[in-house]
Amino acid sequence: MTRKLLYVAVAAVIAAAGAAVALAIYVDRWANKPLAIAAANTIILEPGQSVSQLAQRLHRRELLDDPELLVWYSRWRGLDTRLQAGEYALAGTTTPDGLLNAMADGAVVQHQVQLLEGTTVRQVLEVLRQAGALEHTLHAATAAALHAELGLSGSFAEGMFFPDTYTFTRGASDRSILMRAHEAMLTRAQLAWDGRAENLQLNSVEELVILASIVEKETGRAADRAKISQVFHLRLEKGMLLQTDPTVIYGLGESFDGNLTRAHLRQDTPFNSYTRRGLPPSAIALPSAASLEAAAHPEPGDYLYFVARGDGSSQFSRTLEEHNAAVRRYQLGIDRS
């Protein structure tokens, strides 16, 4: 080879190497440059969908200028056969490389739904209906109907779902959320029952949940839970009426307009604790873990009455005379102390 041809060959190799370096720099910059995303969004990779189809969808949404480069890049990185179906986040910082890696790792978007303590089955079902990422499969509108539809083994569905924040991926069913919440309640209630105080006026885990739900609805301050539980346990022991307004309100159902009257207190329903002794036939709301513990561990004491002070706390009394005085002061505004 002549010296001239050698120079040409070397120059060609240098040029090729330079071009390769330039291409590598270009591809690296492209792969790590954020997509043209104006606002946080998501994209769903359907089962069986190819990288080419994904690239075209991104291109149609004007998020990606060069769909063919995404296909080539995914193949070059060995990611094209590893992508997992699901919903993925698209943020202002999302890059082609980041999106492909997220899809290869299955880092799908996690949604949340919150079941609040003190809410009823009707309210829980409405919360689930508002969760757009869930698959809505349930038809029940009442606790009794839900009990049958879910095939729960216990006596009732009301209150038998643990209040918590549940994480799920798009397409999960409302049924799956409730079954997770139900299993969580069974576990929490059983733990509270197994560690219960001696001589409780309760005969089963279900009765514990019932009393805990009443404590939940009667409690405006966490520190009062165990003391309120003590009042109800002592009333059960003495065979007294529980006389708790939340049970009456629950028994009135959707007819209750927010104004509890004396007539309501006299209107007999299975849940009216002013007309019927003992615990109601089911829970009246979702009890929190704290209320379960309070129902299982009432504070020692001999209080038989309590009334709301208006600031979230309660005034406790041992005698009816003391209680009537507390009612005059805190509910009627007549301070005769």
C-alpha cells in the first residue's frame, strides 16, 4: 500500500470513528432529553403492544418527534422485549430512556383510595365509585347487599372494612379493594380481641367491632375513647340502655336530615339504643384501630354518662344528677355551677 493510500485509509477510519462518536453523543442526548410534555400525564401500554405501536402513539400525541429512533434505541438497549403492560407516568422530566426503563421494570403508576374511619358502607361505595382508575364491578348499594355480593362469612358487612389508604394499579377492581380492607379489619379486630382486657361485656370479635364503631362515632377527641368505652361497658354490665345517638341516626338511614329529634329517639328500629337494650345488630361505621383498642381495653372507672362539651371533648358523669347538670351547661348553655 502506498503512503498516499495509507493516509486515505487512516483518514477514513478517523472519520468513521468521529462519526460514530458524534452519533453516540447525539443518541445519548436524545435519549436523555425530556419528552415534549406540557403537563403531567400517563400512557398505557396495552398487553401485546409493540414498541413501534408505543412510539407511534407518543408521536400522535406530539410528545415524540422521531418514533423510529425510539424503536431503534429500544432494540439497541435490549429493552424492546422486556416492556411490561400497564400505566406509566409522563412528567416534565420523563425522557425516552427513562420511559423505556420504567416500562422494562414494570414501574407502573400507583393509585390510591382512602377509606375513612367513621364512614358507612354507603359512603365507602361512593368513594370507590369516584375512583376512576378502578374497574367497577360491584352492584350493591347497601350493607346487606354488599354482604351477599362479596360472600362475607360474618354476620354483617357494615364496619367490616379497615379504614386506611389502599394503593392499587389501574384496572384493579373495587371488589379487590374491599376484600383487602375486609381482611385487614379481620386481622386488626382479632388482634384487639386476643389482647382484650378481662371481664369485657362482649362475647365475640363481631361485638367488639360493633362497640368500636359506636366509640368511633361518639369520639371527638382521641383521649376520650377508652373512657367512652368504659361508659358503654358499664351500661352493658348493668343492663342499661346504651342511649347513644349515632345508633339512632344509623337506624334512620337516608331519611335522616341531620336534625335528631325526640321523636327520632322514640322511633323504634333495630338500631335504636334508646328503645332496645344491648348492642345493635351490626356495626354502624368503620372503626379505627384506636377505637378497636379502646373497645377491647376500656379505661377503669365508674362513669355512666357523658355529654359533648362542644370542643370535641366530653364531660363524664357518675350520676344522672351530674349528667343533667352537664347537659344544661354544655348543650343548653345554662351554667348553674
